[in-house]
Amino acid sequence: MGTIERAMRSAPTRKTEHIFEPEVGLVFDSREEAREFYNMYSWEVGFGVKFNSSRPGPKSSAKNTENAEQYRSMQEIVCQKSGNDSRITTGTKRCGCPAKIRLLRTDDYGWYISLHVKEHNHELSRTNGEKREWNSHRQIDPSMKEMIRNLRLNNVSLTRVHCIMGDVYGTSADVPWTKKSLRTICSQITRDQMGDDIKKTMDIFREMHEADPGFRFSVELDKHSRIRTLLWCSGRGREQYACFGDVVTFDTTYCTNIYKMPFGLFVGVNHHFQTTIFAGVLMRRETARSFKWVFKEFLNLMGGKAPFTILTDQCKAMAKAIRFVMPSTYHLWCKWHVMKRIRECLGPLYTKNKKFRDDFWLVVNGMLTEDEFERAWDDLVTRYNLQKNSFMNRIYKSKKKWAKPWSKDKFCARMSSTQRSESANFMLKRYVPRNSSMNHFVSQYNRMLYEREREEDIAEDKTKQFDVILRN
């Protein structure tokens, strides 16, 4: 039984003022145990502790207990306010406090307290909140670190993690460390994830291929052998594309990884009218050259079949790449992206004039022929004196990319925007924390993919196993 455990068991019948009372002659198995004991005492009293000076012993004394180079015969553990720093000219917490314990070696290479200086020359902390400001009381035990790591891997925010810890300890006031300590732990978790990031990512891909023989990925490297673009898809995604790949939306608005690489999703709609994800891609740059590589590799992974229709935003580089790689595919612009600045560009005419809003959307959504659209548009522009409005002129020039009369004979699977890609990006944000490493990003993407597949399995089960009861 260790010294700390004995002190806790004898607490109800103790004769000392504190549960953990340092006494000369008290023995410990290691200096770490002695530090933990003194740190618990310092919590009761209201100060913090740290290791201070030590005295090396002869190398021959180390024997089998420690490495000879690291062997010590004396160790002091002192108050955090001990000593003085002459380099600091503004303000310091150090005030030369004399409080300390001195440890010496026992015959069996343990430690015992040979000196205890109890007096402090500064005011002690009284409340738990004050005590948590000492560095030695901010440390988090390994089990809590593992719990925090799992919470952060599942994209739980720091504030929520701290609230959860409050429930674990009873109240937030009882959590034995601060948000600053929590933030430090989370930063360490991120650094650990980033170590050998590319190797870990390739290991994940290898595991995915072993579990799913249909899994494929493609990597584009730059001249320095660094990843420029990374594209991957599951076996189920390839099967889904073979059935539902006639219409694809592609969007690259999501960017949350540590490398600031935009993430794009190839998305479609299945026979249950649910969002289905075909492939994901991480890109370093959104240039025409990069998009050409992405679309070419996407078609290669999907068996060479190009979609009939693809919906994207108004990115010129993307449009150029689509014309080059998929010349027979009809390229449709997302209507939401075309119209998203309407409030800003038309101002009160749109926000405060309901009649104009109704007339505008009737022209945009209600005209079925080119002639009807042209006449209705001219009438709208003339009635509201918008002949010189830059927004109206700009969207009119691109009408063949978004207006219904020019796309009504194109199969779009009831999609007129990249909303499904953007909603998938929104779902991914629930799984992936900010500044995520690449390997963690891929892992969390797979979790989201699993959830989407479960939704389709549920819908498929209902279709096959549930019978509709018709009543007379």
C-alpha cells in the first residue's frame, strides 16, 4: 500500500491538521509519488508545487533501480513562488518563498522526507477557483485525458467538453483544472494526430481497401512529392454511381483541415430521393488544371461513364475543366449561387416590395419556353426600370446556365442547385473539428458515409418489408 493510499484510509482518524501532512521520515517509493503527495497537501493549504534542485549520486549507487546518468541522491520539491528571476522587470509571481520538502534516498533506493519547511511568505489561495490557477493543480489524469480525446475526436466543442467534465465531477466549480489546461490538452491531441499524417492516412486507406475490395483512391503529387490532390471513393459509392450517376452535383465550399485544403463532394440522388455520396476529394488549389485532374480521375474510378448533367457553382476554372474532360455533359449552374446576392444588389426593391419579388420569381420559375422568358424578362426590367442594373444584366447573360426554358429538356433528377453537396458538407462539419489532420478528416468522413448508408438501408428495408394496407 502506498503512502498516499494510507493517508486517505487514515483520514477519518487522523491527528494532523491536513489529510496529506508532510512529516520528516515519511517514506515514498518514488519521487513522483512524493511530488503527488506534496501536491495534494498544497491543494489543501492553497499553493502550488514544483521540482527544484537535486543532487546526483555516485553512478555506482544506481544499481538496478534507475539509469546511472539519471540517478539522484537528493531532491527538493518547493512552492511555485520560490526563488527569484532577475530577468523579469515587469511582474512576477516569485517571491522567494521558503516552503519546501527535501527528499533523500533510503537504503532500498526509495525516498524519505528529511526536511519540511512549512512557512510561506505570501498569501495562500482559499477558494477552489484560486487553487486551480496554480500550474501543479491543472494537470489532468490519464483516464480524463482519454475521455477528452474521444470527445474531441467526435467534434465536441471545448465549452461542451468542459460542461461534460462538470457533470463528471459534480459541478463545473469542482473540475480540478481550467479551460486553459483543457485547451492545452486539445492542442496536444491535434499535434499527436498530425505526426506521420500522410502515413496514417495511407494506413487508413489500406484498412478501408481490406474491408472493402471496391475501395479506390488516386493521388496527384507535386514536383516535391507532396500531395496536391487526393480523391477517393468506396465500393458502394461506385455501385451507386453506376445506378444513379446520370446527375451529379459537385461543390468545394467546405474547408476545415489543418492544411486549409478545400474539400469537394461528388453527390447524387438515389431511388429513395436521398442524398448519396459518390466520392470525396481534397485539393490544394482550385485551378483549371487541378479540376481537370479531379474530373478525369473521378471518371476513371467510376468506370469511365460521364454524367448527363453536372451542377456546380459559377467557378470559371471548374467550367473550363468540365468542357475539356466531359464535353458531352450538360453543365448547369446552381440557381442558389446565381441568386444569392439578389438582396444586396437590388436592395429595398427586393426586400420591401412584395409585388416585385412575386413578379421576379414568376419569371425565374414559371416561364417554360424561351420566348415566354424573354418577353416576361423584358417586361419586368422595363416596369421596374432595371435596364442598367448590373446584377440583372449579369444573370440575364448567363440565363442558359440556370433558367428553366434552356434546361427543361435536360434530366436533372429534380435538382436545380448544389444544395445536396452543401448539406453533405454541413453534415461533415458535425463530425470533423476545425484544423483537423488529414488522417482524422478521412476517418470522420467515413463515419459520415456510414450514417448515410444506414439511412438508405432503412429506406430500402421499408420498401421491401412493409406492405401498404388498403382500406375500402
